[in-house]
Amino acid sequence: MKEFNIVLAGVGGQGTLLASEALGMAAVKDALNVRVSEIHGMAQRGGAVVTTVRIGDNVLAPTVLEGQADVLLGFEPFETVRNLKYASGKTLVIMNTEKIPPTELAAKNVKYPGLDQIVQKVHLFTEKVVLIDAAQLAKKAGSSLTQNVVLLGALAGTGMLPVKKQSLIEAVRELVPTKHVEINLKAFELGYESVKEGHKKA
Amino acid sequence: MPDLKVLLKDTPEKRILLLGNEAIARGVLEAGIAVVTTYPGTPASEIGDSISEIAPEAGLYMEYSVNEMVAVEVAAGAANCGVRALTAMKHVGLNVAADLLMTLAYTGVRGGYVIVTADDPECYSSQNEQDNRFYALFSNLPCLEPSDPQEAKEMTISAIEMSEKLELPVLLRTTTRVSHTRGPVTYGNLKKPNLHGEFIRDLKRLNMVPAFSRPKHTVLLRQAAKAKEISETSVYNRVVRKGKEIGIISSSSAYNYAVEAADLLNLDAGILKLGMTHPLPEKMIVDFLRSHDKVVIVEELEPYLEMQIKAIAKDYVPNAQVFGKMSTEYFPREGELSTRLVMVGLAKITAKELPIDFRGIDEKYAEITKDLPSRPPILCAGCPHRASFYVIRKVGGDKALYPTDIGCYALGMSPPLNVGDIMICMGASVGTAQGISKATGRDTIAIIGDSTFFHAAIPGLINAVYNNSKLVVAVLDNQATAMTGHQPHPGTGITGMQGPAEKVLVEKVAEGCGVKYVRVVNPFETREATAMLKEAVRQSGPSVVVFRSPCTLMDIKEKRRRGVKTIQAKITDKCNDCMACIKLLACPAIVVEEGKVKIDEVFCSGCGLCISVCPYKAIEGSCAE
């Protein structure tokens, strides 16, 4: 299999680590070779976080080369922009529209820019952009803490992933606490359907 | 996180996704290691944490030691009774243990003993990016370097076997990109750990007085020569690919980049992968140099391989052309490598065109990110350190100086808290504060966490009492080794075996050291804490103020478990958007929307600090318990 590269970008506490681990587990379930890179440490919450998932027979390095992401899964608009160096014309950007203003903005009394401005920047790298209101879908699923799983569902919904939808669902089931499984699976489906619908329209 | 019990499964041949550090933990179980010691430190922490989770069930002994030196002492003691042992630490931890390491190489061990050192190129969560392969060279001990999780597991087992064969400790050196990479790992058979050792009195072997050390030095060099023979035939040192155009020698995470970069450049490259990097397989390297016109050394950080390979070349293949980072810097000596950096270096050496327009991407990226606000790591909403820093700043102001230390509280150096002026290594705040206080005559408040206090500050504190230094030691006690993942420590009353323990209290230690003014405060009781700290600053000698409140992340988890509802702070009509809360605290839960101050209900933990700092009493909610 040719390589498939995913970059997940968000803010500490949003669950990017869980999402990337789920993708890695799904790949192993499907007997694929995979590398997942994580950065732990400094600040448990609130800092910029980026993880990468690379699937493919010849993959050795865990990190993604500039311009070589197949998907950039942005958990937050600013963090999506911060990782556009991994994107190029071939990249699909899936972006959560839920904003988390960095403290620097409040301190300088600067407004968070509008989504249209953010999307304009994304368009300088790729035309392929899908916007998701993961916060709203997560609430609908039953907990605003499931935005990461909504986004995973959305990623699966694109039909681009080299892993089976069912394997990814199984991975989520294994990774989230038992009492939250149902809510998370609902979140996954809501994300999945939202993108499938979107693709049909386009 | 998945259930770590998965590490205990007796299912040989099963393929499971594991973090490099978890793979080392699995290696512990497959190697039958019976004693594991550690002091937590990124990027090594999950090795000890995984073992702590499963130790009672696996039948092995695990401890969070007070520091890396003690961790190595405990494990070396056990290993000298014939028990298999492993100690895990971050790279700088080995500096702490270095005194022991250098002479432990002389005494050697009877049971296999592996020291895992996890290096951190790029300083993702460290104060420096030292290259610990030099410790292998320095101590004459063998060193293995895995490049992925599968190898990390295999090498843990091989290192134990090699250690027993040579009767020497063996270093297992990872980097962040090995320790914190997940990949498929195929299980092998579990081996039952044997915790029953026997101590054999043998002064010539174990008591390193000069008369016994001298002959042991000779023994060490003899064993190192044997290790070199092992290196020549090791499965970890091998030509993985033959090629005519160029030869590449690489190891560790750099190897992954080297292979991918050579492929992207379509190079017909021969590749020698080194997994045992001390001692180096001299004959194998000579053969490789002879069979390639040009040889490129791809390695992260220091030119550790390059120096030695060039020395080998000088003796055996003087006309060899060796490229790396020494005479001409084809690869950087600082920061972590990447496939890109390796491609750029290889392209220069081979005069190939880069297949990706990196410069174009850089320019476009620089353009769109020039106004992008940074999002550095910050203290969590509800973090008790924020309250402590608010109080400390209020008392010390701009006049006092604030030597600080390693932990979450290092983040206090940023505005608006601005507490933290010098930070070097574990425990250094208390010592440097004494020199600064003497040299400047200014009020000096040393900031240190609870785990770091136990780790390295006690001799410094005794020094302050003995030499009557004027300083305040502010111990920010959040009841955990928080930044590395909330591991327990001597003050928590819990052990690595998950059993109860005697709580060692910071204030008792301080009193025992002879400090006259010792107080314990709750940082959220800002008025009382301020008064106590003011009094501490007025003392003519050393004083200690313990700011005690649990890490908010643990607190929230505990409250959720007990079903206690958090009462979040609320902005009332009295707010005139003066921004004092934002300017004083920079709490991530306080945001500004359309010029109005708002409390984010997802982030607010209900700590109540903003309630006590608001000059207009315009914030309501729960106050500190």
C-alpha cells in the first residue's frame, strides 16, 4: 500500500492523542504497518498539540514531511493554520469551526478572526476543505468532550482512510471509558454522517 | 488510554500497537526483569508508569525512587545479588546518577541490569538536548539504540542478556521519537521474574578502594573488548540495503529519516544500520567504508558516530570520504532531525535535485502565520500554582528575585505572573538562590515543587541553614509529580506498587534540616498566604513556605469520581471590564468576547482565584474549600 499521512492538530485537552491512537489501533487491526508520533510533557493542557499518523508498508519515520499530508484534521481553526505547512494541493483539510482563543488574544485585546479569513488561508494551500461544527455535534451526542470522536467520524466519512470504519469504531470502543462508549459511538456516527452528507452535496 | 493490562497478555506472536515506552515495559516482562526503578521524566515516564500499573500482577518489584541516583543504587544493589533489573530515566537523569554509573562500570553486576536513558532532541520537554551516547563512551559500557517500538522491546531483552554475559550494566538509549512513537509490536514469550537474589561478599569486586579499583579498571577494559566482538556480529548491526551510489551509516530515529530520504531522492544507497552503538563494530565499518566511495553519517545531535568512524577510517581506509556534520555541516548538530533535513544534506552531498519545493512551502507558510498568535503551554485553569504565583508576586514584586526549578511551575516565568528568573536543573533553585542573595543583597524567593524538593533540594536547604543564607524557599506542593503524569512521590503516601506508604512532609523535612520559620499555607487563601510569606521574607536566615493544594487535574478527576459538582465562577453585572483578572492571572478559562469578559464553562474548574482578585467583587461562585 502507498503511504497515507494524517496530521492532527489541536489544543492540549481536546483529545488529539486519543484520536491518533485510535487511528493507529485501527491500522493494526487491519494488519497494516503504522507509525503514530506524539509529544507529551510540558503543560498538560492548553498548549498547541500536533500528532501524526502514517500508514503504509514502507513507513518508518513517525513524522510527516512538509506538504505531504493526505489529511489535515484540524481540531481548532488557529491550530489548523499553524499546521498548513504539511498541506498541499492533494491534502483534504477537515476543520472544526469551534474556536479556542489563545490567552495572548485576550491579553492584547485582539479579536479572533472570522472563519472566512481562516478558510482563505487554507485555500492558499488546498482547495479541499470540509468544515465541521464538532462542538454542536458533540453536544448532540451527549457530551461536548466528544469533539475528537466527532472529528474521527468525519475523517472516516470521507471514505479516504485506508482503515475500515468498523476497525476505527472498535478502537474508539477500547480507548474510551466503558461508561462513555455509547455517547462516543453516537458522536462518531454524527461526524461520519455529516461529512458523507456534505460530500453528496458537493 | 487503553488498558495497560494488555502488556501482561501471554499471547506470543500477537501484534499490538504500543508506544515505544510501553514496548520497553513489555520487554521487561519478556526478559523476566524483577526490579524496575525510575524517577519520572519526559520522554521516559511511561516506562515506569506502565510497569507500576501491572507490577503486582506481574510479580515484580517497582518503585518510583526519590531521584535517578537512588533509582540506580537500588537497582544496582539488586542486580549485584543476581536479580535482573532495569532503571528508566530521561537523559538529564543520568547526570544525577553519573557518579554511581562511572564506578558501577568497575564493580559490574551479576544479574542483568539495563539503564534506559531517553534523550530529547529539540528539547520538547527538557532543559537541554545532551547526547547521552557519550555516557557509553565515557563509562566504557555497551549501548543499544532502537529505532522503533518493536526494536525497543527486542533490545530490552538483548540488553539484559548481554549485561549478564559481560557482567556490566548496559545502556538502552532512546530518543523522544522512539519513546513517543506508537507502532505495531509483535509479542514474544513472557518470562517469570525471579525476585530472590543472594549477596555474595567479594570485596575485590564490590569495594572500590584504590587497591581494588585499579585491577577492576583493567577488567572493565577487557569486558569492553569483548563487547566489541559482540558488536561485530550483533543482529542489530547490519547492512540493510546494498547500493552503489553512496553509503549511509545511521542509527536510532535518524535511521528512519535516512531510509525515507534516500528513497525520496532515488538514491542507490547502501545502508548500514547500527543498533549497538557502543562499542562500534570496527571491522564491519571498515568493510563498509571500503565498499563505498562516499559514506554519509546520518545521526541526531552530536557527531558521536562520525568522530569514531573518522578515527577508524584514518587507521584503516585513509582515502575514505566521510560526510556528516564535523568539518562541513551537512546536517545540523542541534535540534531533532527530520526526513527533510536529511534530504537536504544528502542532496547537497550527491548534487541531486530536491523533489519537493520546501522553500516555496516555507515562504507561503511564513506569510500566512506571521500574525498567528502563539499558543505556548500555560498553567491549567484552576492550577494552584497560579494562586501561589499571584501571592508571591504580590509580596516580592519587582524587587525580589525568583530562582525557579523544573516542573509545571516553570511556566510561572511568563507574563503576567513573571515569577521565575533563572532555571537550570532539578533542585538548582535553592542553591542558586543562595549565591544570588549573597551577591545582590536582594530578597530572594526560590520556587520549587514538591517532587523536585525531595529529588534534589534537601542538601541545598541544609547548606542554607548551615551558612545562614537569607532566602525564602517557596515549595509549591501539588501532591504529585504533575508535569510528567501525576506520579506519586515520598510526600503522597502511595508507592509505585500502588500500596500505602509513610507520608514524608516537606515541612517536617525543613524543620529537621534546622529551618526556623516554616509555614504551610493554602494558596487559594490568598490573604493568609500573603501574610505568611511577608513574614518569611522578613526573616534574617532561611525560611520555608509550603503552598499546598492538589493539582487541579487530579482534583477534578477525584471530584468527578465522587460525583461532586463543580461550581463555576460567574461574571455579574458589577463587572466593568477593567480586565484586572486577565492582566493579573491569564487564566485560560477567562476570555474576552466582543470586549466583554467571560468565563468559559468548559475550562473553569471553580478554583475561585478570580473571585478573590476582582477589585469590584464582580465575580461570584464557589470559593476555595
